[in-house]
Amino acid sequence: MSARNRELLTLFLAGLVASSAFASAWLSDVAEIDYGWLPWAGILGGIFVVAHLVARWTVPEADPTLLPLTALISAIGLTFVYRLDPQDGRRQLVWVAVGVLAFALVLFWLRFDYRVLERYKYVFGVSAIVLLMLPSIPGLGERVNGVRLWVEVGPLRFQPGEIAKIFLVIFLAGYLRDKREALARGRLKDFGPLLAIWGGAMLVLVQTSDLGSALLNFGIFLAMLYAATGRLSYVVAGLVLFAGGATVLYDSLSRVQQRVTVWLEPWTDEKVYCSLNGALEYRQNCDSYQLVKSLYSIANGGYGGTGIGKGTFQTVDGTQLIPYLQTDFIYSAIAQELGLIGAAAVLLLFLALVARGMRVALVAHDGFSKLLAAGLAFGFALQTFIIVGGVLRIVPLTGITLPFVSYGGSSVVSNFVMLALLMLVSHRAVRTAPT
């Protein structure tokens, strides 16, 4: 069986699982036997069939598991977004369609040789810095939930950091390929790039007041630096630098202080006015309130979960118990309704996606391709760890999204672009493999 036929078969199996989940969410919403979910499931299935057909034409030798894994994860995310808010679920379906369109455009654009991106590595590097700085520009950036991650242009609001993440990976793949031998020697003067990227991460932390985005970008850099040089000392030095810089800035960034305090002592008695569903209500510290309710939600799921559509996320008067549930805390909704077993299964899907991405890096034949695939795969892994770790109180909570699952257009589109790049690398690795 060819790679694309295996992909189509696996997509069909993923569709059966996703359709069952979405049907449960739909029926719990209408509270009666109804087949209205079928057109929506058909639309989502059609979107990924189109993605499959594009992949069949442009990258016929690419890894056949990447697209089905992404389809299943996206369907789970769409199911829970719809279950929490049907209107947001419909919007999310549109964003998935836009993401698949971006996926197709990247495959068509770079199907002959994606390595042309390496020629413009410095353009991507400068563009990444500009994008990361956009939210700090007065009148352009918008502060949401205490952090500056958003840019609003007319009716469009997006997170430039999601695009910057991709540009940063492309830049680092090209730069580290050129400099890996010099960096591997470990001379003092070769620490310049490490210090430069560290300084950029600290600047992002100051400008956005968000520890998560700074940690994500710097973590991707350290992973790619290790992949290029094989020197663990660089990783240790980078982690020490980041921890030291964050500690120094801690006193001047109240938002970071609040997140760390809530992480260490979530059950606080401090009460303030919190903005919940557009209205001010007198409750415990807002971040603490979110995290505590999230932990209660996860505990309520037990091992087997309450079942899709049977979780408790609102009070009797319709007030949402966990603010920003569709974005920052969607994993707690998954854990309550699917239980420990289902929540672990979702993480295993991410683990499989990352593992296949790393396998693509291993089988690639040139340095740029190896580093590009490794950076993209590690980006998925680290982003998932940061947000899930925050929800589970393993690390301080941040405002980044769970890839393919959380509600939001910027994240969905950028993740599909990353998927397209991984499939391009995989296709070339198989095509150019020695016989």
C-alpha cells in the first residue's frame, strides 16, 4: 500500500472517532435524537480530504501519519470548542478550513524545493524580531488578559508571535547549518549568538509581560542549537541565562509575579474584581480563580470522565466557571469529560505527532532540513508542555494555546503551515534516499 493510500485509510479511521465525539457534543446540546451533526462532520471530513488530495499531488512520499494525527487532534479540539460554545465552534471550523488552505498554498509554493527558504534566512530572522515587537507598538498592540500578544488591524486581530515562531525556526535552521562547526568548538566568542537570542527573549518578556512566549521561542532555539552542535553545555548555559534573566526581571514585571505567585499558592483568599463574560464580579484573585476551578474540573473527571457534553462548566445562572475556557484552559474541559484516560490519550496523540516529526528530522539528508524538522517538531512539543503544564500546575500558567485544539485563528493557521513544512521535508527525504 502506498504512503498516500495508508494516509487515506488512517484518515477514515480518525474520521470515525472524530464523528462519534462530535455527535456526542451535538446531541448533548440539542438534548434530543438529531442528525444535524452529519453535515458539519461531513464538512470537516471534506476539508481534510482536500488536504489529502493536495498532499497526494504535491508530496506523495511524505510521512502518511502526520496529516491523520493532525486531523484527529483538530477534530477533538473542534468538538470541545463547539461543546463549550456552538458559535465559537462554527468559527473554529472556518479557521480550520483557512488553516488547510494555508497548508495547501505552502505545499504548492514549495513543492519543488523548500530549501530556497535558506537563502532568505536573515530576512526571516529580522521579520521574526519585527513581528515579536508589533504588540508593543502603541495603537497597534492590544493587551488581552494582562499580556501583549495581540495586534489589531481594523476588524482583524491576530497573534504575530505565532508567525514569528515559524520565521525563527527557518532562520535558525539556516544560520545554525552555516555556523554549526564553529559553535561546536565552544570558543568564548562563539557564545555571541546564544547571548543575542537570550537578549531577544528577555526583550520579548519585558514588552509582552508573557513568560510563555519568551520561554517557547528561547526553548526552540536551545533545542535547535543542541541538534546542530551536540553540546549539552550550551543548553545548560542557556537555561541558566534564561532563569537568571527572568529572576532579574521578576521584580519589575507585575504580571509575571502574579503568575508565579498563583502557581506556588493558588488557593489564595485575596479578592479582587474580575472581568468574567464582560461583567465585573467580586471573586478571588482572577488567575488563582481560573487555576483552582481548572484543577477542580480535572479532578471531577476522574479516570473515565463525565462523558462529552456532561461536564459542568457553568453555574445555574449561566456564568462560566473557568474564564477563557476555550483558549487557555480547554485541556481542563477535555480532562473532565474524557477523564484521565481520555486526557492521556490526547497527549499521546501529540506525542505521536512529535515523534513522527523527529523521525522526519532523522531521515532528512541535509543539515538545513534536519534542523528545520527538528525545530518544528520540538515547537509542537514545547508549546504543548507549557500550556498543559500550566493547566496542571506543573509550571506557571501562560497564555499560549494548545496546538490545533484551542480556539483561535492565528494558532490554527500557523500550526498547519508548520505541518506543511514537515511534510515537505519528509517527502524530500524519501525521494532523495540512497537506493
